[in-house]
Amino acid sequence: MKRLRQRARWPRRRSPEARDKGAISVLVAISAASLVVLVGVVLDFGGRLRAIENADARAQEAARFAGQQLDEKALRDGLGYRLVQATARDAALSYLQRLGLHGSVNFPDPQTVTVTVDTEYRTALLGAVRITTLSVHGHGKATLLHGVTEAENG
């Protein structure tokens, strides 16, 4: 009985290694979670950059397509190259619609058309933190250029 009391009176001391047991697993868990978030951010924002590049390319193609809608009467009358704005707008929007995209068409001047594409990028890993889509905007511009605005005499 004396022995039992003695053990109860003097608790066994734990070594420093025993006190730290399990501490590394918390560090690994936090580090792993941080790395997953970091990889998700890099992956999804890299994907968004590719989506922006694609939206820019589609907007540029729509602007070029709209830029082909020339006002032939103005050209014949010697007024230079001009766009038929209604036809150019319809051409650009139909091009975007065939690709499943939404956008807008503006005409800053009679020889220029600008197209803006608005779409979304669906995230791959950021959905875990409730970010399922990222907005994407693309811009394109086409300007009618020509070297001669009137006939040469000669």
C-alpha cells in the first residue's frame, strides 16, 4: 500500500518529446490546407486569364466581322469607308450568339467598331470556398483603314 501511495504522490514526469507528441500533425494539417487553397487560387485565376484571352479573341473577331459591313453608297459617292451601323451591329451580335456569348457593340466614329464580350469562368477548386464563377470581359476593336479617300487625277 505504501508503494501505491508513493506513486500517487509522485506523478511520473513526461519527457519533452512526449509533451510535443502530435504537435507536428496540426502543423501538417494547416500547411496542407493552405497549399490546397494556394493551388486553387493559382489554378482558377490562371483559368480566368485564359478565359479573358479567349473573350478578347472572340470580341476581336466579332469586331472584324462587323467591320466588313461597308456602306457601299458612301464609298461610291466618294465619302470614304463607312460602316452600316445597324448591319454591323447585327453581324457582330449574331457572331457572338453562335458562340454562346453575350456582348455589346459601339461605334465611336463612322469608321470604328468596338465589341465588348461579357461571360463567366467556372472555377475548379475555389468552389470549396463558395466562389463558383469569376466574371470575364473581353474587348475588341476594328478600324477601317484605307490609303486613298478619293480618285487620283491623272
